Amino acid sequence: VDFGDEREQHLEFLVMCRSAFRNIDELKEFFIHSSNLLAMKAIKAVNEYQLFVKACIAFNEVTIPSISANSSRLNLYLETAEIALSGGLVSHVDGLLDSAITCLENTSPSAG
């Protein structure tokens, strides 16, 4: 689904999808990647979209903990932190990296 320049509508669609498919981790990962892509497009387009980028990051911060695989959560936290850093959202970067470190601490060496 592509809403073109209607980024807010696209993010709302992702929120609805997250509700509808809350038990399927693979889809939630896809929604997070889509949200990050929306945020990067907004960052590249114009700086006036900072509130939208914050909304995308918040969507990810709520969705990532619901994913069961530690390795997937770790990668998604790092990807989202990179997007937040690109958008100048340092306070969000700090929280995302703390979550990534916690996730890393909870990963067993045998899990890869």
C-alpha cells in the first residue's frame, strides 16, 4: 500500500495493521521497517516533518518490544536508533540504544 505524500495516513494504516496482526512477528518487523522508511523519506524531504518522524519512532518504540526474537528486536532497535539519529532526535536515540543493550544482555551466546 502506498499513500504517496500522505505520510500521516500511511502511518495510521501501519498502526491499524499492527492491531490486526499483533500475533505475527514477521509482519510487525515489516511494519517497523516501513515506518523507518517513512521517517527517512520525511527527513530527506523537508525538516518540517520532525513531528512526523517522532511519531514514526514512537510507533517503533511501542511495537519492537512485542517481537519475541531477541536478535530481531536488537536489529530493529539499532535500525530505529539510526533513523532517530538522522532526524536529530538524540533523546530517542539514547532510549533505543539502552533498549538494544538490554536486549543484547538477555541474548544467550548459543542464540547467535
